[in-house]
Amino acid sequence: MTRLFVARTFILLALGAAQLPAANAGVLPEERTDLLYHRYSGDEVTVSGPSLLVRKQTSTNTSVFFNYYIDNISSASIDVRTSGASRYIEERTEQTLGVDYLHGKTTMGFAYTDSAENDYEATSYHFNLSQDFFGDLTTLSMGYSKGSDTIRQTGNPTYLQFADKQSYRLGLSQIITRNFTMGVGYETITDEGSLRNPYRVYSYCNPESTCAARGFAAEIYPNTRTSNALSVRGSYFLPYRAALHGEYKVFNDSWDISATTMSLGYTQPISDFIIDLRYRLYSQTKAEFYNDLFNRVDEFNFLGRDKELSTFDSVSFGTTISYEIAKSGWWIFEKGSLNLSWDHIEFTYKDFRDVPAGRLLGSAPGTEPLFAFGADVIQLFVSLWY
Amino acid sequence: MNIIRIATFGILLFTGLHASALEVGQAAPDIALSSIDGKNIRLKELRGQVVLVNFWASWCGPCRQEMPLLEDMYKKYSKLGFTILGVNVEQDNSKAKAYLRDVTVTFPILLDPQNIASKLYNVEAMPTTAIVDRNGKIRYVHLGYKAGYEETYKKQIKELVKE
Amino acid sequence: MKAMLAIIVCVLTLGMTGCGIQPWVKPYERQNLADPIMNPNRDGVSASYIHHVHETRESSRGAGSVSGGGCGCN
């Protein structure tokens, strides 16, 4: 009886397997080249430069890409102005080389990135795996990244620190109807090593009793950090040919920071143009060891005054206009597009104060106006497909 | 014991609920659609010829890659009693018509906006290619397209035109 | 024991046959989903740049729909 059952089971399983569609529908990313000029300006910081991406399919199953990116930085940010230092100029170059391999319904991707500036070098490896199943309605993806950073300090040749980062990703995307797709993503990141910025300082009351002035001392950060992020997104196709996009993300970490991001997008093609509109809301609560003004030096084991760890909101809206070029092909290119985009971001800090403005107003430490600034991001790029 | 019987019956029932996949050796389901030129074309009327039925869409990258190669095959083998039926599966075929203005093909393009033929042929991948012999039987089925598939198609067409 | 085996066999076969449910959006019905406007990150270089602009000024990181690269920004 048992033998017969087992035999029957195998036959049924075999029949079941034979009915799985042998369809091979995985597709590699499109071959294309993009040349982008980017420019960020806000808080007396300007970062601009080019980004070049070239992607080519080297065989039926393999696609290779290369990205070359430069940030030209000119900064007199709030931290620089608070410390009284002068504007600094810096250049960061980042290069990425990657390969994607398609086998049946599985895509494997591997990339290597190297980022270098005069006092910071970061190298990272990325691995991604994605699998289509259930009639290609569902895609499951997994990823792992490992990064190693080397941190130096200009003007202090003996300063040498390291930081390592590992990230684990899991994602699922699902076709819901012929007009609607949704996706869920989860990522956990752990950092270990020197996680502070060697130039940044925290502030304390000096003297503690009267708090007549702000004193400054080098930040002390924990040497580990673990964070988790979960996102849900959806895209909906509107019958008159337009698309609605939405994303909601929650974040928390071992530094007690929690954040939420909500973004909405609308894409509208109009003859040879495509218009994108975006809106994004972000809010976060401060890290446990963050304070704009500590009571005394070395008040706690960990002390930081990085505004990125403070409690703040940001609201951003933006638009992109794309114009289709070379519609019937040009030279080796099948089609192309010319694109211009502008984003405006308003940052409003709830517990980070504008010390330079306070100095002008003669504010007592801890009563300076709360910091806020607006930034503009411009992108101009051309894309060519072949 | 009873549980096993129920389980087995349940499994058989569920596997039976599957629409049957396109099987080699089965009679090719008849297709009666109008072509892009307005003519009515019927697969049954092409009995005696080897017919390659290709389901494609303008939004499908591999389908677009395959098109010029199918055109080459059509030009090469049509004198030997071979034809191609390019069945466009788009519900709105304006994009297909625009595509065909840029990429000319001489074999018949049929329009299946209501997906009658796609359902009959259980199209589970884009593109899907079925090669039908002179007796109207499906001899080969290919799901998807990757570079190199056209060599297999040519081999199979050559084999079938000899019959 | 036999019941367990039966259930496992059921689940496995159901799983392999997609729970007896057919994919409800056929490959030839994917016209709208394949439209590039349905991809919020259709221009990867631009999407990853904006993602980078946000990530370097916020504490939140990860689970973005844009694949990340390394960045050693202070």
C-alpha cells in the first residue's frame, strides 16, 4: 500500500511538473547610454557634475554596464559656517561596473562600485538575484551588498579609520491587474567601524552653569548601527495613457531613529513629450545620542550634532520633461530622449539650530532660530537606445 | 486510507482544471482573422502548406527582434510551400500599425484584438511560435525568443517542407 | 502520519500547479504594464541620482526601488 502510494505520488508530481509552462520570458535590461549633468544647490553647498552610463548586451544572456559619476563639491554648509571654517572645494569620483546574467526566468546581477575623494574611499560589491514565476505575474528578488570605507582627515595625516557595511534585501513585485502592479521591499543594513565624520563637532554649554556660550568638541558615535526599512509601492495605468505611482516607506534603526517616506508620482505623455510630476514627504525623529546642545562636555558616552540625525521634515516636489528624439533612428541608435528635470526640497529642522544666524541675532545658546533651508536639484540628460 | 483517496482525487481535480497546454501532434486550432490589409485569412484554407504561426506584440522586445528574421525565412522558403501568419495580440493595434510602417514585412499580419486565437493557442509567453505541417498538425512549439532560435526554426521548416 | 503525507503532497502539487489558479493576466494582455511610463524609474541614471540626493541628507536608507551603489560622502 505504502509503495503504491509513493509511486502514485511521484507520478502525480511528475504530471504536475509537466504542466508547468516552459515559457522563458525573462528579459535583460535595455541597451542604452545616458549622459547626465546634475546640479544640487542649497545651504550654500553646490554639488554638480556629470554621470555617464553605458549598457551593452554582450551575448544573448549577458548585459554589461558601466557608470562614471563625478561630484564637484563647493561647500560652506551650516556645519562649515558654524565652525567658522572657510568654504571647501572637493571632487568625488565614483565608478561602477556591473554585469547581469539571464538564465531562463532568473536574472543574476553583480556590480562593483568604487567612490573616491581626497579624504574618503568607499568600495562595495553588490549581488542581486531575481526570479519570475506564476506566469511571470510575480517576481521575487534578493540582494546582498558589502561595502568597505576608508576615512581620512585633511590636515591630519595620522587619522585613518575604517567602516564596513552589509546590506540584505528582499523584494516581491506582483501584477495585480492588467493596469496595476505592486511591490514590497525589505532591507536591513548593518554598519560597523568608525561611523562619524572626522570634521563634525557636537556643541555643549560652556560653562555648564550659565551656558553663556557654545563649546565644541569632536563627536563620539557608536561603532555599530543596524537599520531596517520596509517599503510598499504601486503603479497604476490610467485608461487615457498616463500612470500614477505611489510609495510608502518606514524606517527604524538601532540609533532610535524612525522615519517615514511617502511619495507620489504622475506620468503623462503628451505627443512627443512625457511629463513627470513628483511629490515627496519625509519625516524622521532624532537619534538617541543626538542633541543640538549638550549640558557639558562628555555628558554621555555618545554625542552627535549631525543634522541628518536630528528630528526634521522635508517636503519636495519636482517635474521632469522628456522629449523623444531620433524616433525613426539615427546612426546606430534606435531612439533617444532629451530630458530636463527640476526638484525643490524644503528641509525644516525641529531640534537643530542655526548657530551662525543666532550669532547675528545675539541669541543665547539653545535659543538660536531653528534651521531650515531650501535646495534645488537640476538634471539635464540625454538618453540613447541601440 | 480515505484521506489519501481524497487527496489524490483533489490533486487530479486541480491538475485537471488547468487549460491544456499547446501539444505537439494535436490538430492546429483554426484561426479566422482579418489581416492588416483587410483580407480574411483562415488557417484551414492554408492546408497543404507549412505554416509558422507567430503571436507577437509591438511592446514586446524579443518579438521585435524576431520580426526581421521571420521576414527572411518567409522570403527564403515561401516558394517551397511555406507561409507565416504573424498574429498581433494587441487590444489596441495602432502601435502595431505604427511599428509595421517602420519595419516592413511581406508575410500576412493578422489582427487578434479580442485574443480569440491567443486563447485557442494558450499563449503563455510572448512571443509564441507554433509550426504547423501540411496536414494541419502542430509539430513544433517555441515559447519566447532568444538569439539563435531562428536557426532552429529554419531547421524545422526545412524538415517539414520536404514532406 | 498518512494524513500529514497527504497534506504535504496536496500542498506541493497545488503549489506547482499554482493552486489550480491560472495566471489571471495573460502575456498578451501586458500591453499597458509593458509601457515605459509604468516604470517610475524608467531612466535609471536620473532615478539613482535623485535617490542619492535624498539618501545623503537623510538617515533613512534602504528598501528603495532604485538599486544602490556605494557612496562615501561625509
